Amino acid sequence: MTVTSRHPAYSEYTIKWASLPWEADEAYALRRRVFCEEQSLFEQDDRDLTDQSAQLLVALGGHGGWHEQVVGTVRIHEEEPGIWYGSRLAVDPAFRTQGYLGATLIKLAVSSAHALGCHCFLARVQEQNETLFRRLHWQRIGEQIVRNRPHVVMQADLDHYPPCHTPYGGFVLRGRNRRVDTEIAPQLLELPVANASHLTTAAAPAAALASAPAAALVEGA
């Protein structure tokens, strides 16, 4: 799998625990682009000892259930019994206009840890991201300097993060780009008019679906 942004938007995004090698590879590559190249927090690689025990989460862009690319990632790990941390939250710059990818990665990070017995979920957040976390029901509990940059220590309010017991299914978001991908289903755009007349009745539900909110959230199985 390549790691370049192949579409400005996808018709859907799946936020889940990483389970395949290519998902992990693209997640680490995205982290290098964000934390090494864009933010210059690290020189060549941001991976550390925490990655040996952490669980990676990924946001996958795709169409019709076909996952094409990792567009966001975060990791979680249990520091001590019941106390979990989230870190290395990154979203591909080309997909930050989607708006909800980072928030949903945070949601699954906390909710899946909650299902595993977490009673305290913490994160060291760059100052510019504090407002986002406050909107997501986190509170500031301290300050730290991390790699010569000011960070805020924040704690999630677990009452707003019910346990998610299906992290490998995770959450599926409808993207803002609702186009049909001709590479996946080219025949859909080539139906003869004469043969498509029997689809008239079925077209109404499809039209209703197309007008649904662009960021509807559905929990996966």
C-alpha cells in the first residue's frame, strides 16, 4: 500500500483498531509526516518504546466498505492498572477539512479503553488542541513541557465515553464526498435507460440516503 493521499475525500471513513500490517505501516508513515516533517518534533522517526505495547487506532478512507488509505491515527496504552494514555494523534493534512476524524479517533480511543477497565484516561495535548479536547468533555489537570514545547495534561470524562466492546469494527462515518467511485463500480454509471426502468421504485430510498447528514455516525459490529 502507498501512503500518498489518493482522494481529496472519501464516501466513508472507518475508525477502528488497526488489525492488518498495511494499516500499521501507513499509520507509522503518517505519524512521520506529521510529527517529523510537518511539526519537526522528531528528526527521523517518532516511534518509541511505548509502541511495543500500545494499540494503534486508524481512520481508513474508502468507498463501499473498501478501505484504501490510512488518513488518521492515534495510539493508546495502559500505563498502570486502570490508567490509560492516548498519544500520537495525527490526521493527514488533506483530510483535516472533514472535521470529525480526530474527534472520532479520540472517541474510540477512550471508549475502547473504558471497555478494558480504564478508570482514568489521560493525554498530553499540544496547547493549540486544548479547545478541541474541552469540547469533547476533557478537563485540564496540569501542564508539561514535552520536547521543548508546552503541552496540557488533560483527562477525559468517562461518563461521556461509554465502553466500546467492538473496537475492530469501530465506527463508520459517512464522508462529505458522496460520489460513486467509478473504479469500484463502473457498471453503475453505464446502465441503459431501458433496463433501468424497474429501478424507479427503489430509487426513492437511495435519494433519501444521499440527502442524509454528511457526518452521520454508525457504530460497527
